[in-house]
Amino acid sequence: MKRLFIAVELPDDVKTALTELQRVLRPYFGEATWVRPEGLHLTLKFLGDTPEDRIPTIRDACERVVRPFSAFSMELRGIGVFPDWRRPRVLWVGVQTAVETLGALQAAVERAVEPLGYPPETRPFVPHLTLARIKQSHPAALQKLREREKSALERSYGIVWVRQVTLFESRLHPQGAIYTPLAHFPLGSENRNR
């Protein structure tokens, strides 16, 4: 079994900007697990534990479904939390542009893997990049964050050109998850790159 997910990778310059943002935000959050730079990505579909013999079928389905999409750019902008600022559990950076295109890509991936035994998400797709998982927060610190770091909450963190989608394996370790690309699926291309 392999723990799998399908995602959009980020270029190194964007990862660097987001790592700097994490450094600025760290003091405002109590206990939190911060995503390491190499782990920053935008998840389209989490598949979970998957038998290895199903991977070729997943690859074929993803390759087929992303081919009609043209490459597009998305701007990463603003900071938010799930579920809300009173009880934050996930700290994230949002996607400002190409939300509809990204949503269509996510829906296509979702439809492609559903017949393979991966049920669709019940929650609406909110494109974001997770920066941290928050175990405990303090309301006073969050208020200071919103007052002192207002520009950080609203600024742009880069433009990402989405040219491909990647199938990742996620291996859990005590120091955090390790993500290994298993296959890349170019948008608007009939080339195979496995």
C-alpha cells in the first residue's frame, strides 16, 4: 500500500517566499506543526492508502483528464485559517486568480478517480496551500497578528504557472511527511512522463 495524493507543485522561489512568511507568523501561534518547504503544494485530491497495483490505472486516468487543460497561472495571495479565526486549526495561503480553472481541474481529477474507488469530497473545494496545522492558539496573539501583520495577511506570495499535475506518495515519519513524486501529468500535452 502507498499513501497517495494528487497535487500542483510549487516553484522554489514561491517556496522560499512562503518559508519566510512562516518565519514571520511562527511567534503568533502556540503549538503548531509547520509544513517544511519541500512539502508545500496545492492538493487537488487526497487518495489515501492505495494498493500498488492500482497506481497504473490512476496514472492513466489522471493523464487523460488533465490533457484538455491548457497551462495557466494562479496568484497566491492572502492568509486564512480553517475553520475560523476563533478556533484556527489550519493556517493557509489562498489562491486569488484562476480559481475557476483550478476548480475545474480539481473536479476533473475528482471525476477521473471516482470510478477507481475514491469517493468525491463532501466539502467544497477551497484552493489553498497549508502552511501549518495548529494544535493550540491564543486569541490575544491572533489579535496581535491581525493588527501587526496586516500587510502579510493580504499581500501576494507569488505567481505559479500550473503546467502539470503530480501524483505523490506520502510517507509519514516522526519528523514529518516525506512526499515523493511518482508521476507528472503535463497539461495540454499527449506526452507521457512517468
